[in-house]
Amino acid sequence: MTEEPNRLGDYLRARRQLVTPEQAGLPVLGIRRVAGLRREEVAMLAGISADYYLRLEQGRDRNPSVQVLESLARVLRLDDDAAAYLLGLGSPKPRRPRRRPRKETVPPGIAKLVATLPLPAFVEGRYFDVLAANPLATALSPRLVPGGNRLRDVFLDPAEQSLYPDWELVTAGLVAGFRQSVGTDTDDPRFIELVGELSLASPRFRRLWARHDVRARNGVPAPVHLDHPQLGELWLNREKLSVSGTAGQVLAIYHPDSGTGDADKLALLASAVLPPAERTTGDGRRLLPEP
């Protein structure tokens, strides 16, 4: 029988290595041979025994109480998203037979909405596959087409990497969102294939994946900074909305601030790719058809 992965222990180990003694309010005496906090320091700060914490990291105890997990989240300085992820790792779950992955399908109404929106929009699946995209999204990035994968493209395609001046920040956010999206369902063949491919091909992905960062995909709206080959520097607002009735699909919409140069640039892009009846100024005002 294959041994069950020690997800809780792996997560605790990775996160304690990222917390410095100074952040935890501990004095630094002598030379430290470990990154971050020692196991016994985490245990002391969390109010549990060092032996019990060792059992948690080694996977000999996989179902600690909520109180213990909340104490560990405080010591490890986890935000709300990361703390919720930790609580999920510590919750007992019945073993389910491995099922063949189901193809993700965009609801027909959402597909129609994406096609008719006068703004760049696309639907992203649970594993960051692009499931639907409108022409304006593809004009922003040629990789935003059905069949593409956001992780694979941003990490492995030099042309896509050059689109993001803040590539390191973008990749960190993508990996943290991916971990939150997948949750504890890490025995899915699609997940194993994608993480294995990226781990082999991208040192940057390996480093980020080892950090175990977690961030909600559709949390606080965030700006997107692009360096478009035709438009130059471009700042757009990004909204990510959960698609109801699906297992983790997200609708992403990019839009500019009204009356800005970014709105004018997006309107210029729309004039090149959209029929006259669908063109707007980029901030929602309809452009007059060309004579």
C-alpha cells in the first residue's frame, strides 16, 4: 500500500522555515544552523510539547485540534487564507477512490457573457487552464486562448514572461493561488502532471512551490501591470469572480480607469480586433463606427 502524503507536516515544516526568531520575538544567541524557527521554538510559542509538534511534522499525528492549529497559525504568522488552508490540512477526510478527472466545461451563459463583453475577459479552471477567452483578452496575450494553461505559459514561455515587468511578483501570486485552488486534492492526475512538469522545467516554480504560500484566487481586486508589444506599458484593474455551479472556475475581467491613457490604449487595441459595433473607449463608452 502506498504511504499517504504527509501534507500537514510538509506545510508546517515549510512555513516555520520562513519565520525568523526576530519576527517571533525570540532572542538570537550563537550560530543558528536552521532556517527560520526550530521545532521546539514553534512548540513553545504555540503552547504544546516539543514531542507532540515533532509528531505533527513527521506525520505520526495528522488530526490535531482546531485550537492547536489556530495556535500554530498564529506562531507561523499565517494570514486568513493560509490559516484556513492549514485548518483544512488538519481536518480528517475519508479516503475516496481515485476517479478519472472530469473535463471542465464553462456554463453556456458564462461563455456567452465572455464573448459579448467589450473588455478583456477569460475563464480560468481549477488548474489554471484557460477554458474560454474573448478576442480582446487574446489580443492582450496570445496565450489567453482555450487550451492554454496560465501556469505553464507564465513560467515556461519567454514571450509570455516578457509581458509582465513584475514577473517575479506575478509568478508568486499564481503559485499561491494555485495551491489554494487545489487545496488538499493533490492526488488528482491533472495536478500531479502539471506540478511535475513545472518542477522539472522551472527552478523558479520549484522554489515557490516549496514555500507553500497560499492566497485566495478571487480575493482583493488587484491591478495588472503589462508591457504590451504594441501598446507599451499598460495598467489595468483585474476582477476575478467565482463561477457559480462549477468546481473552482473563475471569470477574470480586465478594465482600465476611466479617462486615462490606459483606457485609450485598450480602445486602440479593441479597434484592431473587434467589429465596429462592439468597440468601446475601454471604459465602457461606445465608439462611433468609422466612416
